[in-house]
Amino acid sequence: MDRHDTDLFEARRPFLTGLAYRILGSLAEAEDAVQDTWLKWQGAERRAVSNPAGWLTATCTRHCIDMLRSARRVRVDYVGAWLPEPIQTMTDETPESAMELSSSLSLAFLLVLERLAPKERAAYLLREIFDQPYEDVAAALGVQEAACRKLVSRARSRVGRAEPASLAPKQRQEELLAAFQTAITTGATAQLAMLMTEDIELRADGGGKVPTLLLPLSGKADVLGFLGDALHRYWQGYRWQPADINGTRGALVFDAAQIVASVSLACDAQGRLSGVYIMRNPDKLARLGDAERTIQ
């Protein structure tokens, strides 16, 4: 292992972290997968590695697939609704390709990916999000190219119309967040109601460790009732700090100096609020508030 080998790995780290996070839905687990890849890279026989980037991608991908299979078995006993671990990101104006990567970090899209089997999920991400050639995707998964194409096709049909679209303009995201915060701090939901879809969904994840909703809410009436009543009652004294979370504008919610929740919003193609994702699980909030992360 020399400096060149280290530089090769570090140049690939943002890609590997972004891929692993999208497969696993957990930054902590993604970083574990990347660390495991690093350890294997240290011990790899260099003469047998003709394509370092491909080797690193394959090693990380296969480890993530195994990790996801194990995580889903454990998740059967999860208390309440499960949400991906939120991450702080930077969402400045970016080229179109970077915006697509950013939208594929959204919690709404990561939840859609839960429909896929682990190998389908990895194949879909490598091909459709990271634009890897089928030959490279097949090599990463250790399958024939024909089988790889079937995996991607099956994944596309399961994802359906939920593929990541262009994000709403940042000004619109700010408007939705402001209306959402106003509804909770004042209990007045009329303005927010005009910005919502009829079939809006709200999910909250407490992991069984803090009080929160156990089941998702669906429909404008139920969501508005919860926001204007329960959340208004318990959150009206909390401090809100706008933050870029999973590629979109959201907020960190503080009780004194402690983060007690994160809020992420999703909107439809018309810019209407279509999803609310509230993280209350303290384990998944632990690293929010640290430096914003740039991952591919």
C-alpha cells in the first residue's frame, strides 16, 4: 500500500459513500461499508486489480447487499414506522446531473427504494442514478449482463413513477417549510392546507425510544389535524433551524441545545406538499448538526 493506492481510494470515497447510503438508508452503516472496503483494498493483490474503481465499487456494493439483507431481517421487529437516517447536505444551485443525484437522496425516494430486493436496489442505483454501463453494473454484482438488465428492468417497474424528478425551486421549498413551521408554532393550518396535496402522507420515526406516531398518517384532514393539534401542543416552544436535509430544504428542531427532531418535506411535480418525514429516533439524530456532508 503506497500513497498512490491511498489517493485512488480517497478519490473514490464520496462515490462509495453515496452509493452505500442509498443502498442502506443509513449513513452510519454506509460508512462502515466504506471502511470495510478500505480494509479489503489495503490487503488486495494489486497485480490482480486491473480496474481499481471497478474493484472498489464491486467490493462495496456486494458488502452493502449483504448488510441490507441482514438489516431487513432485524427491521421486522422495529417499533413504529422506519425512516432512513437523515443527513445534512449542501444544496446550492448545481448542474442538472448533480441535481438528479441530490433528488435521489430525498427521503421520499429512499422509501420508494424499499420496494426493491437488495440486488435490484443496487443494480437500479448503479445504472439509473450513477449512470454506470450495464457491463460495469453486472461486474459489480457478479452476474451476467443479461441477468443485470433483468434486475434493472424489474426494479424500474417496481419504482414506477416515483423515479427522482427535478427538485422544486429552493424558493418554493422555503415557502413550504415556512408554512409548515407556522402551522405548528401557531396552530393555524389554513395557509398550509392550500399548499398540500389531498393524499399527503406523514411518517414519524421514534424507533420505540421516544413518543411519536406508530403508523403513517394519510390524507389532508388527518395530517392537518395532527400538525395543528398534537405537534402544536408539544412543539410550539421549540426552536427551529432551517437545514438542507437529504438534498432538500428542511429543519432541525431544538429543545434548548438538544436536537429533538428533524423535519424533511417532499413535494409533487406541481410544487405541492406531498410528504412529511419527521425523525425523532435519537440514534438517527446523533450526527445531525455536524458539518454538512457532500456525498455523490
